[in-house]
Amino acid sequence: MYSGADRLDVFCVGTDGHPWSRTWTETGGWSPWSNLGGTPASDPDAVSLGEGAVPRMVARGLDGFVYQWIFGGSSWGVQSWGQP
């Protein structure tokens, strides 16, 4: 889970193996579930970087790489950190 100013993001891995997110905002309530793409091998960990920071989710991929999903204001993007 990620918590920011007037925002709450919930993450899970669905039965399809993909990471999913749902967001609550003070003005909009709950969003529908959104498939973030990719197939993590580990449970997702949400990262809260403090006030004003964008939501991030981190998980290990099936290929052993560490990935982060970053909210870009209107959609989620994913990037690899490489193998640990």
C-alpha cells in the first residue's frame, strides 16, 4: 500500500500473475482495478518516498531482475533495476 497526500494506492498480484493497483483519492473515491503489466515473481512492495513523491511499487521479475512500477500522473510505467 502507498499513502500520499489525499491518495491511497493498493497493490496485489492477480490470479493472472500480473500486478494490479487500485487508487483512492479524496475527490474521486476508488478507481477501478488497473493491470500494471509485467509478471512479478515476488509479492509487490509499495514504496512511499514522502510528501509530493509519486507512488512506486517494487517487485522481482521472473527473470530475476528487480523492477519498479512508477505512477506518471495518469498511467503506470515500469523499469528494470537489473539483477541484484
